Amino acid sequence: MVNAARAGGTVALNCYQRGFEVGVKADRSPVTEADREAERVIVEALQARCPNHGVLGEELGESGPRDRRFIIDPIDGTRNFIRGIPSWAVLIALEEAGEVTAGLVYEPVTGVLHTAFRGQGAWRDGQRIHVSTVDALDRALVVHTSVNVLRRGRYWEGFLRLAERTEVQRGFGDFSAYILVAEGKGEIALSTTAKAWDVAALKVLVEEAGGRFTDLEGRSSIYRGSVFATNGLLHDAALAAMRGDTVYKMPPC
């Protein structure tokens, strides 16, 4: 998976540096030639080593068996990529029998690599990472997606309630929001519009760093369209704040 991510990242980085054309997909999200070519290279590298695994990719779609497959986002943060902002990454996850068991996030511009394998922790360039120990909402940093996306969705009022209860809110978005939680630099990250390839690798990273990763209804799935990740200590309280619950008691240690 790491070799495949580096190969795809090299393709994307070459396009990023020399220039590229931008198109628009059916859902009105942007796409570049780099997205498609990087995913093709990633899939070829993975299937050369694991020919019996299936694939689910953002650009090339689904093929092969579903019980053991790789889930791929060749460029997470395409809007950053297009604008020349260096915060974009290759995301690859391994899903087995419906559970994400391994994931990585590779940032070609900086060379930073995050990896996680179920039961073996989460790592940044070989150094173990952990979520924060903040246990009060009024000391929490919330990382969110674009405000206009939040406003168009059904969680806007809940987000405002959460913002009122927390100390700081930052709109980094994409993979970086969840990396901040996994590294203990933020406590809560959320998105109201997410596909499986956007979140599969991030789920195992956050969980192996000691956090919790669900959708905005508290369900543990990468297929529900929303994402809510925390350091674990604040998960239930943060969801309760979004629902507008007036009283929430932290569970006993």
C-alpha cells in the first residue's frame, strides 16, 4: 500500500508542478487528469501484489470482490491541489469483511506518511501518534469542512450549538482535519458530505490513535455520508451538544 501510494503520489506531484486541466464531475466537484492517472497507477501497483483483492476508487469505480478490497482516493483535497495549496494527499485503505483494517495517508509535497494497522497503533513517519487527553468541551478545538457546505446541510444548527460549547473552531477540511485529531492537535472533526474513499483510511488512523470515528448519528460506518471523529473522551458529549441535549454527564472512568 505504501509503495502504491508513493507511485500514485509521484504522478500527482508531477502534474501539480507542471500544470493541468480541470474538469467537473456529475456531482459538480472538480477533477483533474492527475486524479485519474494517479488512481490508475495506484490500482496497477496494488493488483500486481494482491491480484485477488477488489478495488473501490473515487475515479475508476468498483471492481473485483468486496470481501477484501482496497479503497482509494488518489487526491484528497482536490480543490487545494487546483489552487496550488500543498495540503492534499493520497488515501488508501484495506477493507476486510466490512471492516477497515489498515490505512495510510501520504502527502507527496511534504513526504509525510501516516499509517495504521488494526491493533498495531497509528504512526507518522515511524513515530507513534495519539489523540489528546482534553476531556472538557470548553477546551476543545473543532475542525470542520467549508461553512457553506455545512449551512446547506441538516446539521447546521447542531454545528452552531457545538461551536458555542467549544473553545476554538478551524476550517481546515479534507484529510487534514482528521490527522489533527489523530495527532492530538484538535479534539473534534466533522464533515456532512463524505464518501467511503474520503474516510476509510482516516477511520483506522483515528481509532488506532485512541479516538472514535462514527457518522453524525453515532454509527460506526464509512458509508453513511457524514463523519464525526473525536479523541474519544468527548465523543458522546459532542454529539449530545449537536443534538441540543441540555444535560450530559460524562461516563464514569
